[in-house]
Amino acid sequence: MNTFRGFIAIDIDTNSKIKELIQAIKKIQADVKLVEPENIHITLKFLGDVHEERIRDIESIIANACKNSKPFTINLVGTGVFPNQNYVKVIWIGIEDITLIEPIATYINDNLVNLGFKKDNRLFSPHITIGRVRTAKNKQELIALIQQFQNVEFGKQDINSIKLMKSVLTPKGPIYSIVKELSL
């Protein structure tokens, strides 16, 4: 029985404004593992280990979640950190209006339980992870930089599909590939 590490996501095109933030983080030399530009996405649901024979069932749930959705546009605005500025682990870019994404993510989260996946009980908080902080090196400069970008508009993104993704962890970082793509 073959398995893969999977998640359900919306791809994001890395525009010049997102690249500007990434370069600014690199410049201050904080100990941050930045997400590769081609891997930037919005996670709708992290699945963990997925048995390959479940792909069709997962695809069906994603299709049902999207059946009333048409392609839409989101606005990427502002930066922040998880869990808080005292203990920074994740640097993110926010999404201004989640009304079109949230119902899709909620449906997926609620219905994947029927396939044995764990339900996330915390509120859905759509964001784009830009980097993961490894140590507190240059933490104050990093926080100041995040505050500098906290109201910056990173542009609009057209959302046309939802993807079931495979993630292969390597020493250089994860390698993502599309297992299934469902158009809106």
C-alpha cells in the first residue's frame, strides 16, 4: 500500500512584491528557511500520510467543495507572524477577503473526516507562509521588517483551481508535485 505526504492547496504566483519581501528577509540575515518561490501556496488542508487508493475519494470531496464556486480573485495584504512576536516561528502574508476560500476549506475539513483524516478544530486562517524561523538570530530586525510590510499590498491573484499536492521532504527543502487539479 503506497502512501505519500499530502495537502490540499491553492497555488500562488510569486510576483515582484512578494520577491521584494523575500529579498528583504535575506538581507537582514535572520535564521529563516524561506519558502521557494515556486512552492508558495495557500494550504486549505494538510493531510499527512495519504494512501494512494484514497486519491479518487479525496478528489470527489474537493470537487463537491468547489461545485458552487467560480474562479475568483483574492488580494494579498500585509505580513505577520505565528504564533506571536515574542516567539516567531512562521512569517506570513495575509489574505484580505476570505469569504470565497473559507467555505471550500471548511467543507474539505469537515468531509475528509469520513475518510479517516483528522479534523482541524481551530478556525481556518488562510495565509501564505513565506518562511519558517529557525533561531532568534536578528529577531528584532526581522520583527521590524515584518512591521514595515504589515500594511503593504502584495497584489491580486486569480484563483482558478484547487490542487491535491504531494510533498517529498529533502535536505534542501520540500519538492511539491500535483496529484490532482480541480478547476473552479
